[in-house]
Amino acid sequence: MSNATTTAPTVMQTRAVRKRTLTGTKRLLEWVSYVLTALIVVVSLFPWLWVFSLGFKTRMEILSPNIVWIFKPSLTNLYEVMIVKGYWKFIVNSLIIAGTTVGLCLLVGVPAAYAFSRFPIPGKRSWFYLILTIRMSPAVVIALPLYILFARFRLLGSYAAPILAHCTFTLPFVIWLMRGFFDDVPREIDAAAMTDGYTRFGAFWHAVLPLVKSGIVAVALFSLIFSWNEFLYGLLLTSDVTRPLSASIPGLIRPHGTLWGEVCAVASTASLPVAVLIFVLQRHLVRGLSFGAVKG
Amino acid sequence: MKSTRFVWSWILPAFLLFLIIGIIPFLVAGSYSFRAYSFTDSTAKGQFIGLNNYRRLVVDPDFYHSFAVTFKYIIPAILGQGILGLGVALLMSSAARRMRLLVPIMLLPTLLTPVVIGLVGLLTLNPDFGVLGIPLFKSGLVKEAMLGSAKWALPAITVVDIWHWYPFVAVILLSGLLSLPKEPYEAAQVDGANAIQTFLRVTMPLLWPYLVVALLIRIIDAFGIFDIIWVMTRGGPGTVTEAISVYAYRNTFRYWNLGYGSAMVMVIYVIMEIAVEILYNALTRRASAEQV
């Protein structure tokens, strides 16, 4: 009897205690995950922000053996390299190259993607391999054949050379991703538009394209980033007049006496648009990065 | 008949562009690989020399060395990215929902210009003024300039590469985790599986296809690494960090030996294609076997 009366509350008590510790551990785990996530953010951003900051420091502050954490940001480096050394022209080159590349690839890639999504294409598997192979080849493997070809047609040093070279990764990207976006649009939409009297192209243009607009914008912005970031073709196939910004950076790095402030000012300029576009692209990041393999 | 012609009009422009940028250049390189062609040797003007370029390549120790360098970097880099990526994905899938807003911030290194990433590695590790280099040097952990040392240069590049790409693996796995079906977990709970069993028997098999995609893309891209090495070490000191792409670049665009370079390009291309094929088949077969 006495046993029963004493054990009953004990069981309830232990249950209560266990419940309390459970929420305690849960809360602790939540805190741990907050701290870890904060750590990830710091690890991701800190090294870049530090290099970014060098672009706004004086030479003395940069080379100091004790890191200068608090400094008065100066635009001297940016002014020197962009205006005095004329590096602003490389920004224009990057924009010309990236803009034309993306425009060209959308123009020829989007209709092709639509065809891959809607029609039975003869030799679809070979296409698949061709596109994947060109996309996956190391840049050097493509750079040499293109160099030989462009040398023969006297295209080296022109804008056309890096633009065509950048198509080797943008065109597969556009076709692959847009095909996925088109696949998401039900075929009934095309059929309905065509019973309304539209031709196949009219259905594509008036009915389907508006539905994949956000997809096209995402693909275009991604392609812009990839072209803007590209380095090897920009270095090899261009001249001092047509060189894009990314490829202009190594020229500033010398064995001795490199002006790191100016290098970092260029690097900051190169990375800022990308940092902005990441937030614009948020919803499409996973899909774009995984070449459409994962629909995020 | 009309329908095939009609289909072609949609893909013809893309096909022509592929022809110019993909197919013709490879045919040209293929033909150059059987010729002696060099800008620095006036006797090598493009005459046919059969398989000589390939024969030379097979016995070129530097070529094998560059392969060894590439694998010495790829294996730890992919392992690091896989483990870190999986850990971060699991953390973010369990953490409070608003933490996922941080995904774009986490992805910044991945999408940044690779040259800038190389620069970040080069400068942060500088022993005189680098934000990581100074403490590493002062603490005595590293006794020489990392990127100038045979011991540290390649590990340093590998760490930078892991930092560059682990968020990519993480976000793909995260989107995989967030889209997993609920039923297998309920079944596992009914069966009384603990957290580790659930992870190994339920989460991993379901997540496997995502891991395959992420690591496959990483391995293939890592195979052609160039930008970061070029900015950080240019393949040095000596040839310690001379990965395949850097070696091919040096041969073709420093020594201007285009015939030999073409042979190298063709061999790299074939090896890569075989590797892609084997890897893809092996991984997808394993994925489907585990799902049964």
C-alpha cells in the first residue's frame, strides 16, 4: 500500500524531469546549431571581406605585420588602378563579352531547349553527350583547339574570340536548364494555344515563354556570372584592348613590389556584382549550380 | 518528313554554334596531334609525324607527375567537401528555418570569381601580412611561406578549394534533405530505430542520388582546376602544384608546342570521358541497389 502511494508520484516526477531535460537538450541543440551556423557565415565571408578591405587600405596598412583592423577607407587604390591605369576599360570589356555571350546563347539556346522538351529529336542521346562533354571539359582542353582555330581565322584579340569561347559553357547551360523549365510547363498549354489558331512558334512565343520568364531571367543572370568570372579564355584569346576584368588581375601581380591595394581594388570590383546577383538569384541558386540536376 | 525538317529549324542555330565552338576545334586539334607544329621550332611547320606526339607523351614523366598532383589534390578536396557539405546540410536542415536565409551568404565563395578566390588564398596565407599567415607563422606551425614550400603548397590549394566548393555540396544536399519523403522515417520510428540507424538506413540511401550529383560535378570540375593554382602558385614551387591543366597550359602556351599540346589535350579528353562514364555508371548503379 505505502509502496504504491510513494511510487506513483515518483514516476510522474521522473517523467516531468525527463520532459524538462528533453526540452533542455533540445534548446541546447538549437543554440549549438545557431552558433555553428554563425561560424559557417563567418568562415564564408571573413577571408573575402578581409581581402576586400585591403583594396581600401594604404600600402603601409596592408603590409603591416600586425593586422590593421580599424582604418580610414581610402579610394586611392581604386582611383589609381581604374582611372590612372585605365582598368575601367576592362570592366567595359567584361560587360561587352558577358552581355553578347548571354544574348547569343539565349537566342539560339532557348528555342533548342524548347525543341528538346517538346519534340522527338533524332539522336537525342548523342546530343546529351555532346552538350555534357563540352560543358565538362577542362578549360585548357577547349582553349587549345579554339586558339588554333581562332589563330587561323585571325580572330585572336577580337571580342568574338572570348565570346565564342564563353559559349562553350553558357550554351550547354542555357539549353540544359531551359529544357528543365520548359518540361515544367504542361504540354496542354501549347496545345490550347495552337487550337486557338497560333502556329507552333506563336504558341511558344505567346503562351509558353511568358510562363518561363523567371527561369529565363535566372538562366541569363547565371550565365552572366559565369562569363564575368571566366579567366583562362579571357587571358589567352584576347589582347590588351579586349581583355576582361578577371583576366586583368594576374598582370598586376609581380614577383616583387606588387601593389596589393590595387590588386584588391580590382578584385573587389570583380566580386561585387556577383555578390549582389546571388541575392537576386536566391530562389534558383540550387538549380543553377547543379546544372538543373537538382530542382531546388 | 515535314516534321523532322520543322524540328531542325528549332535546333539548327544551336547546332551550328556547337559545330563552331565544340566539334570543329576538336577535329582541328585531333589533326594537329599527328603533326609537328611549334611556334618556337622553325622545322616543325605542321608536317605529318604519325603517332610521335603520342609516343612522346606516354614516356613523359612530367605528364604522369601532373596526374599524380591532380589526384593528390582531388581526393582530399572531394572528401573534405563531401563531409563538410553533408555536415552543414544536416545542420541547416535541422536548425531553425530562418537559418536557411543564410544560404546565399554561405554560397558567396562558390560563385565568386575564381581568380579572386585564388587571391584570397594567396593573401590570407601570406606569412608577412596575411590574416591567417601571420598566426600560422608566429605559432610555429608553419615555418616557411606556405605557397613557396614543397610541403605546404598543395595542401594550401586543397584547403582553399574545399572552402570554395563545400557550400555547393551543402546546398545540393540541403535541398535533397528538405525534399525527402516522410513515410520511411515514420516506419523507422515504428520499428524502434535510433538516430544513427535512421541516418544510415533511411537518410543516406534517400540522399545518395543528391550526393552522387554533387560530387560528380565536383570531381569533373576539380579535374580541370586551373585558375586558383595559376594565381596562388603558377604550378610551383618547381612543379609541386602543377596539375594537368597547368602542365598542358605550360606546354602549349609557354613553350608553344601546339602539336604536342594537341596530343595531350586529346589524351586528357579521352581519359576524362572514360572517368566520367565509369564514375557515373558505378555511382548510379550503387544508388539504385541501395534504394531497393
